[in-house]
Amino acid sequence: MSLVNETPQWKALQAHWEAMKTVRMQDLFADDPGRAKAMTMEVAGLRLDYSKNLVTQETLDRLVELAEAVDLQGWIRRMFEGESINNTEGRAVLHIALRNRSNRSILVDGEDVMPEINRVLARMESFVGRVRSGDWRGYTGERITDVVNIGIGGSNLGPKMICAALAPYQSENLRVHFVSNVDGTHLVETVRPLDPATTLFIVASKTFTTQETMTNAASARDWLLTALGDQAAVARHFVAVSTNAEKVAAFGIDTANMFGFWDWVGGRYSLWSAIGLPIALAVGFDRFLELLDGAHAMDEHFRSADLRENMPALMGLIGLWYANFAGARTHAVLPYDQSLRFLPAYLQQGDMESNGKGVTREGVAVDYSTGPVVWGEPGTDGQHAFYQLIHQGTQMIPADFIGAIHSHNELGDHHPKFMANFFAQTEALMRGRTHDEAQAEMLGSGMTEEKARLLAPHRTFPGNRPTNSILMDSLTPQTLGALVAFYEHRIFTQGIVWGINSFDQWGVELGKKLANVILDEIKKGKVTADHDPSTRALLDYFIQHRGA
Ligand code: F6P
């Protein structure tokens, strides 16, 4: 099978970029007074303005032709119908089933997955109700006040991001904490202020073999048992979320307290499954369902809208336009919402673990860029850190700005100030400032001609830097669900066009394997394996200064 960059549609886009690369966005607005309106759409409570992109209607037509050439719509259908599209692991990709609020049947190997999904949801509802009402008590009979989720990657980033984002909806009687890093500091500092008698641990691991999670879980169990002194306490203070009942039982958690999910849920797509248990505990089960509702609304749009009107597909294609034709290497996610502070980190896994691949589904090496580096920080912190490079650096960095009309914390004029910065940044990035404008401004403020001449290049902004603006009325479980699903489908779209499998993650294997060899050497205090000279010297130094 040929690579996508050999298709006529790709080559047409290459030629089109040659024509577009000198186009100024401001001229596009001047030529078409209806541009902002035509390039704004609303889906599932999200309003997206994508007019500040270096694209014309022709660009979009050509991008959609590329998507059609790789049968994007066929792949969308195959995902929603439960086909085994994760070909290297032989699995379906069905996070969309977890939030299938229509309850339409979805078959995997001829069996409808919805009854099982609904059964686990019902168990979650009952458990969440018991913990939140105080019916579920700790070993000493006290009410649970703190929940500690122990997990890493997809078993941490999603629930952690959502819990922070929905903080205004959280119960004050139940605090939720997250421990992921195997650095002992993470666990020690998290549990230090907690009372073992009122703490519930969720051990969240799809495989229940992940070194970091199992190490943290074992230390958490020791902490609990040191305080409560009876093995029987584990059953009241530990629950598990996993696909691996055998390992859960071996760890000592009663499988009656295990919430299952399935191999067709990828770790980085799992917050909608029982991995979302900490979310439901924090904000209540009904709010968790609202989160699923929001995601489902975006799913329905993605599944049924024409590509030309399809929000995630269009955004995926525009991202690809920059990555493959304009040479962009990174993509910035800039939430103007403090409670979305973990969204960039969440999307780093979502996007980079999905699309950081160098071979096609068939194993052929690609010779075009795939997943960009995804990064970001909430505004306005980012403005005072790295926006300098976005405005005046030598790279093009396409950026998504995300904000709400109403804040959950309307304090004086904070929110208008905050959002004024959002709008100002997107305008400045597009408009820039010419050399003459910079010089005139300085002369106007009384600067000498010589100084103005010297400073003008430094105060010139090239502009023409692309941004998307995503607005919502307020950050609710629904709009948040829609936002996350939007990004998932954006990732899907790009993976399909690149011809890669976005749903495996073999790239994390090698380091894990070597770490086990090295751990053994550190424990024995002797370097035995065949390492390169640098690694050997580092290990020798570590062992020498620390002891076995
Ligand atoms: O980092 C690799 C990875 O497999 C991720 O894909 C996954 O989210 C994470 O590890 C955690 O895996 P598990 O839930 O099995 O502990």
C-alpha cells in the first residue's frame, strides 16, 4: 500500500502550500467580510472560531479530499462499529461505547458490549453513593474523607485532569488525591496529612502490572496496615480498577471491590470507564454521567457530520496542514481556565502516545512528520513565560486557545481581564506589527530617531501565526466531556491520514525492560549487563555513592 504522501491529494496540498505560504491572514479577512462567520461552528456547547488560520475554502476542500482519499469516514464507521482497528494488538477501539448514552448496540465479535458497560456503571453508581453518603465506612467504622487514586499514564492523567477541571462541583466532604510517580516523595507527601482510618485507595491499572503503580500500591498498603494493624482493613480501604482480576486478587484486594473494564479501552482513552471512579466520587455519579453525555454529543457529531462541517475532523486536518506542509513541529494547547491546568499534560499522552509513530499500520516507515510535540500552560502564566517565542521566534506554533464566557469564580473584574488577554493574544498573533508601525509608535512616544531605528527590528512582530479559539458558556461536565472527545477525535483523524495505528504504544516498552535489568543490578550492587560506557559509568557512580 502506498504512503499518503504519494497520493495526488497530498501533492496537490504541497503545491497549494507554495501558493499559501506568502498569504497574509489579514488579507483573507479583508477579501472576505464573511470569513469569521463562515469559519465559526458550534457543536455540543463548544464554539470554535478557526478563521485565524492560514487556510482558504480551497485549502479546506483539498484537506477534505485528502481525508476522503484515505477513507476517513470509513475508518470512523469502523471504530464506531467495533471493528478491530487496533491492528497490532488485535483489538477494537471503543472508548466511544463507554459514553454511548443512546445505548445503541455495539458489537465486538458478535456480542453487544453495552450490557456489560451498563453493569459496571451501575456498580460504580452504587459504590459512589455508599462512599459519598457515609454508608461505606473504613475499618474502624469512620467515614471516608479522602480518596487516593494510585495509577499512572491513562490511569492517572484523565481522572486527575477532570477532577481539577470540575473542582467547583466537588463535594467538600470528600477530597480526591492522585499519586502516580514512583518517586516515594509523591506518595509520602500525599498521605502525610491523611488519616489511614478515613482514607480509601483506588488502585487503577489496566494491566495491574505497571511497576510504578504496583510499588506505590504496596507502600500505601504498608502505610495503612502500620496504622490499622489488621490485614482485614485492606478490604475496607482498597478498591481496584483493572482488566486483570487475577492480579487484583493476588495483590490482596477482594475482587468484589474491583471495577472492571475491557481490552478495547486504551489506557489514554479510559477516563470514561471505571478509571473515572475518582471523578464520580469527587463530583457525584450524576455529574459523571453528564461528562459522558457531553462526550457522546461530540461522538454523534463526529460520526455523522460531513467532513467539511466536522469539528474534530477539520481541526485534525488543519493541524496536519501545518505539520506536514508548513513545517510546524509542535502544537500548543493554551487553556484560559486555571481549572484546565492539567489539560496540556493529559493531551500530551493522548496525542503523543497515540500519534508518535514512525511506521504505518502495515509496518512501513513513513517519510513525513506524524504527531507533533503537544505542550502548553494555562494563560496568563504562559504569556509571561513562553509566548515570546510564539510571537517572535523562528518557528510556527499553531495554538488552541480555550476559554469560557462565565467563570465559576467571578471575582471583581478578574474574568474580563483574563479573557481580554485571550482575545488580545490571538489578535496579536495574527496581526503582528510591521517594522514601520513599530518605528512610528516609538517616534510618536518621543523616542529619538536613532533609538527608534535600532529598536524597530526587535519590536516588530511577524504576525500571521495561526490560532483556534474555543469558547464555551462555562466549564461544566458536559462541555468538558465534549472538549475531551473533540481532542480524541482530532487525534484519530490525524492518525488515519498518516496511516498509523494510534491505539498501540510499543514505544514505551524498551525503556521499561531495560529499567528492570538495571534495577536488578542496583539491588545487587553490581553492574553485570552489557551497557554502553556512559550508562555503565553512571551506574557505577550511583552504586558507589549509594551502596546496594
Ligand atoms: O506508559 C505506557 C502505559 O501503558 C500507558 O499507555 C498507560 O496509560 C499506562 O502505561 C498505565 O498502564 P496501566 O493502566 O496498565 O497501569
